[in-house]
Amino acid sequence: MDKKQLLSFNQKELRKTEKKIRRLKENKHWNMDKISNLEEESDRLRNKIKLESIRKISENNQDKMTSDQWINHFYEGGIEEIEEVEDYTLPNTPKMRRHRKEVIGNLNEHILGQYMDQQMLLRINIISRIKNDLEDKKDKDKDMEEFVKIRREINDRFTS
């Protein structure tokens, strides 16, 4: 019996994206944005698969290497460095959807709380400024009244 080769997750994803590209290209009107995004995705997946295969080969060779071969391997640049792009996408599972909903709710609640605090501080500042302005006006009125009294007294003394 032939043993079927088990495909890794990245290989399956690569097959899916290539199939999507083929299906999109079968249509009369091509959606170039979708096609270009899928082609970028397939390139990224190809790089990941290549990196996986290099890792497997190097792991197999590492067991058989002698110490001199190890030194030559690292100093002569035996491993080609391929930049691995980390995938930060979240899976779309029911658990993650519930978690995402909870996180967004907590964020909204936090932001609303901050907004309310800011509004309360703003209102308190406005009220304190109005009180200070009223007190200043009262002080000015008292000063003006005293000035008027003194002026009347002086006028009365000089005119009488």
C-alpha cells in the first residue's frame, strides 16, 4: 500500500489559496484586489513551507554531524536565513468570537468611564471658574460702592 503524504497546515492553506485564485481567474471579470491579496498570501505560505523543509533537513543533518562539521556549518553559512513573518491573525472560532466580544465590551466600558470622568472634571472646572468670577464681581462691586461712598463724603465736605 502506498502511504499518503500527510500535508502540514501551511501546505493545506497554500492549496486552498491557490484554488481560490484559480476560481477567481475562471470568472469573466477578475477582482484584481482579491487576486493580488491571495497571491501575496500564497507567496507567504510558500516561504513558510520552504522554511519548514529547511528546518527538517537541518534537524536530520544535525544528528549525524561531527564537531568539525558543526563548526564549518555555522562559520561557512550553511543555513540560509529566511525571515519568518509572524502571523498575528486570530482564529475565527466560537471561543475566540466570544472572547473578542468580551474584550470589545470591556474596552467600550473603559473608554466610556474615561469619557465620563473627563466630562465631570470639565464641569467641575467650569463651575469653579463661574464661582470665582462671581466672587470677583462681588469684590469689584464692594470696591466700587466704597469708592462711591468716599467720593460722596468728599463732595459733601467740600460743597458744604
